[in-house]
Amino acid sequence: MVSHTDQPFIAATADVAEGAQVGERTKVWHLAQVREGAVLGADCIVGRGAYVGPGVEIGEGSKLQNYALVYEPARLARGVFIGPAAVLTNDEYPRAITPEGQLKSADDWDAVGVEIGEGASIGARAVCIAPVRVGAWALVAAGAVVTKDVPDFALVVGVPARRIGWVGRAGRPLSQDGEDWVCPATGERYRESSGTLHPLA
């Protein structure tokens, strides 16, 4: 049985579709919209004016800051951060009308999604161009435009986004110590191999 304190909070001005699932203790704030079939895990925050498209899946403990736009069929793992006004797109070849001049309908295009791994962060006003995957614990800098997959723990910046370093689970840039990469916040050590980073036991 869900206790009173475990109930989700939905602001009176938020628009949450009847068919959406909102997890325990999740908060959906002023003017946010959560469409039909969306699934939000427990302990999430959906900020003012944010948009969650139909069927989008968002893992527990994730945060969508104000005016973030998450279009279907995006999949967010647990603990994902989406910064203010960031956009996860869903159309490879966007057009309002068909070549014949008719208004496009859902049958005229195939939605493609953005996948975000556990603990990853997308900075303010960044854009992820679907289809693309941002790896676990990666950090996409504010204003970056992601056009290709981002490895786990990667720090990417720019337009188009490119990797300039590595970050740890605390989100801080790692410094190199011999063959290892070290987190200044936690002391965790990582090792790079063939362009990917792995935590050391």
C-alpha cells in the first residue's frame, strides 16, 4: 500500500494524461505536460513547462529541469539529469508537410529516439539529435549538439559535440595519474581502453 507521503505530487496547472504512470514521490510542477503512456519512475522531478512525450520512459531519481523537451520514444535510465531547455529530438528528416504539400501525420514518418544511460547529464539548452545514445555517467555540456553516440563517462562539448575528457560518477572531470584516471571528488579510479573508460574495482 502506498502511504500518503509516497504519493506523487502533480501541480494543479500541470497536464498529466490519464494513461501516464507517475511513480511514488515524483513531482510534476507548474505547466509541465506528461503525455499518454509515459512512465515516470519514483522520486523524479519534472520542472516547470517541461514536456514528456507519449510512451517516454524515465527512470527513478531523474530530473527534468524547466522547459526540457523529451520527445517520444526517448528512454532515460535511472538518475538522469536533463538541464533547462534541453531537447531530445525524434525526427531524422523533419518536415511539416509531405512532398505533395499535405500536412504530415503520424503515418508519414517514423519516430526515432534518444537513449540516456544511468546517471548521465545533459546540460542547459543542449540538443540530442535522434537516433543517438548518451552513455552512463556521461556529461553533455550546456549548448552542445549531440549528433553521434557518446561513450560512458565521456565529457562532450561543442557543435557538433566532441569528447574533450572524462568525468566520474560525481560529475567532476577526471585527471590522469599514469595509466589511470582519478576523480578529484571521490578518489575513484578508472582506466581507458580502446576509447572507452571503465571503473577499476
